[in-house]
Amino acid sequence: MAQINGHVEAEQPLGSTRHIRIVGIGAGASGLNLIRTLRLNLSDYEVVVYEKNADVGGTWLENRYPGCRCDVPSHSYQFSWRQKKDWPNFFSGAEDIREYLCRICDEEGMRDSIKTSHQVVSAQWDEKDGRWELVVRDLETGEEFGDYATFLVNGTGFLNTWKWPAVNGLDSFQGRLIHTARWSKDFDHTSKTIAVIGNGSSGIQVLPELQPGAEKLYHVFRTPTWVLPPRIQMWKVMGQAGEILSKIQMDAQENFSQETIDRLQSDPEFYREFVKKVEMEVNNAFPVVLANSPVQAFARAKVTEYMTLMLGGDQELCKALIPDFPLGCRRMTPGHGYLQALTKPNVEVRRSDIKRVVPEGIELASGEVLKVDAIVCATGFDTSFCPRFPIIGRDGNLQDKWRKETPKAYMSCAVAGLPNYFMLFGPNGPIGHGSVFTLAEHIAKYITSVIEKCQTESVKAVVPSAAAVDDYFEHITAFMPRTTWAAPGGRSWFKNGRPDGPVTALHPGSRIHFFHMLERFRGEDWEYVYLGGGGNRFGYLGNGFSTKELDPRGDTTWYLDL
């Protein structure tokens, strides 16, 4: 380093990098994609991803209940850089997705960068050294050790921390208590009386799997939900994928025929057209949730008609199950066989609050006691965004702040007061906007571009300004009433399980809107601390030479080729 009149200049050419250490948290889809994105765009770095589970896969490793599957089409629910042409079903099951992720991890040689059965238990920002000081626990040995990160990337996911229902007496139940996110392989439901609590996506999927073998099944929930017709059916009638879908052969369970799989594998043009048309349909979902729009009204009428038909016109079931709030206020879920299962003689529906759990079963708000052998809790996850471990930045512990205040983030991926800290699918991210795979690709590219800027421009610490985060939140607050997501009445994880309140889980716009927003880094929204005693932002300009001219294999006249 050379110093002239207090200005520190780096004795290196423009474009030089400094060595950095990146720590990722979570080896689900986001964590695996992060490793690949870093490999493609950075040099002179090291990365480790800590994963609490014994293997990679994230939510698709943890959720293995009967009927567990994705409600985004298989050929959209994959990385653009790792296409799988032999998905067996239009909507993939959990095991197929987990195998897909594990295969990527192995074939891309990612396991050397991942430490499974390791959990980050605390992170504290060190202003002097410009890095995160971490405490990590080896879950196999119980030992804790320290680590550090120049940049910390949290990819733990949104629907990750599962929770029991908030009811009294849960521990008093003398039968079998199961959560869908921790399914017991040894549970045999045949000839048992079972209560399924909750009608989110997991409840809608698991119930028709349990119904045929159960002696009796009670379905208990507080709030109705919109159950969509088969999307293939809708897209064939009113979507842009109708023509290509007419060439796809599937059975009643939406399994592809072998002939279709063979054609998708052997005909690149057919495969590309199919994938792009399906992706287009996924991208076109946003107009449905615009409040009071003609699209909303039309779709609501059609879904009401479908649900009524599937419930056999039963007035009591229709009253209990068809919402009076707008379509999209809660997550819209396709339910293969769910509504039909509710009409079976061994199923009884109870739309009710639970007063408490008693040793023999569930006591409802009415005082009725449902005596059951097993309780299946399809009660979802902690959707508060509050971190599972202390993250202590310039303004204290983020846990304390987000327990008291509505979580706020910059474009869902950074937080004021937490330098060099990034998230995938943080507050007001696009978690309900289709495939998280391609969404994670865009977010990882954005995060990596910020890291590269810091690495090559002598930036010690970067953080979004509080003013920028507040302005972004103000925009979200003003925009959300345009959507049915913000409509009162329906309890939703979009609003952290409340019937009303701020929408914290969704991006204020369409999927394409989110992609477009992340195309350009708005440097004016960020605050910087620079390396070197003088802290001059142009110290990285260095010794007057550029790395572009010092590489003997480089082309110093590249600009003539543009």
C-alpha cells in the first residue's frame, strides 16, 4: 500500500480481488444454487455451507408425509441450468425432488463445500475486522467451535421451522401425535380413528392418503381455503399452454406416459416449447390476485363451481369449506382427491377452534370431544421471519427487533444494520410466486454481484441504508391493498398466521416484476465502509494498471469486438 497525503493506494492493478470467506446456511435448493453461482462468478474465495440435517435437500428431505408433492409443475420446479427431462409426474413428489437435489450435489461435486449435521447457533458482526464471528455446533458430537465469514448468506428457507398447534394440553394426549413435517415412517393409520388438524397444503395432501384406510377421520380447521381445479385442466381451457398440453399424455394421477417421457428426452424443440409454455403459465398467475379485477371475479366463480361439484353439492360441506374471502387471500392449493375424500362416509368435517387437547383426543370450542387414536398436525411452520439463532449486528440482535416490529428487508435479501449479510427469501420475498428454483437463481446472482463489487472495489462492509429499507417498506404497505393477499378474513402465513395485518411473506408484484427489479444493483441505496486507513473509495484503482492488460492470455483490444 502506498500513502500520499493521507490517501492509501493499493499497490495492485485495477480488477484485483481480495480473498474472502463466504458462509452459507442451509443446503436446500437455495444453498446448492449458491455454491454454483459463486463458482461461476467469483475467484479468490472459499465457501462453506452449514446444514443442520444429515443430508442435503432442505424441505424436501424433511417433509415426507404421505402424498407430499410440489404444487408447481415439475418442469418449472427445477434449475434452468440443470434440466431433468424424465420427471415421472406433472407435479413431482417429495422423494423425486430430494433425489434430484442429491444427484446435483454429487455430480457437481458440492459435498466438499457442505458440512451436514452442523448448525449455526450465533452470529455477531465485528466492525473492526469487517466480518461475522460465528459459533457452530456439530450436531453429531454436540461440540461447538468458532468460524468467521466475510459475507454471511442465510438460505435456511421460509417454510422450515415447523410448529405444533398453539393449543393447551397437547402433551396430555395418550394416542399418537404426529406433525407432517416430522412424519414417522412406522405410523400405520389403517383401522384407526384419526384427526387431521389444518387445511393448508400439507393437510390437503395428506388427508386423501389417510382416508381410505382409516376407520374414521375427523378434519378440524378454523378457516376455509380455496382448493383449485387441476391446473392442467384450467390451462388447456383458458391458458397459453393448451396446444402443447394436448400433446402430453398423462393418466388420472398426472403421471406422464412413457411415450411422453421419451419424447421430452429425445426431441429438444418439443421439450423447450413444453417447458417455456408451462413456465409462462406459472408467470401469468399474478392478475388473479388483483382485488376487484375481472380476472379475480371470473376465477373465483369458476373455483366456487368446481368446489361445489367436488363436494357433491352438499350444503353443509360447501358452507364449511368454500371461503367468503377473495381468491388468493390464503394460498391457493390444488387438492387432488381432497374434496372428494371429505364426502366419504368415514370422514367428518369440523370447522372450529380447538379448546384444548385431552388425553383421549380433541375438545372443540363447542365442548364436543373427538375421541381419536392419532392426531396428525398439518399446522405448518413459524412464518414470523424471526431468526432461529441470534444475529447481532450494529443495532443489536435481529431476533429482538423482529419480535417487536414488522420484519423489513431490502428487496427481501438484506437488512439495515447487518453489514455483509444476505438472505434468500427474506421478508416480502417471492415465496408464493411459483418455482423457488429459478427465483433462487436470480437472487443468488444479485447477491453474488454485490459480493464481487466489494471484493474488487476495496469495500470492507456494505449494508442497505435504513432510509432505503423504510422507503421500500412504505411502497409495500401502499401496494398490498391492491391485492387479495391483504384482504381481511382469511388466516394466512402470508400475514404470519393472522386474519389481517401486514403482508410480510410476499413480493409486491408479479414474478417477472421481481426478476426485473433485481436486474440492476442500486448502489445509491447502500452504505459503504472502505478498506485502508484513509478509507478512500477509489483506493481500489491501485497502481494505474488493469488486470485486463496484465494477463498474457488476455485480449487488450476486446472492445473492438463488441
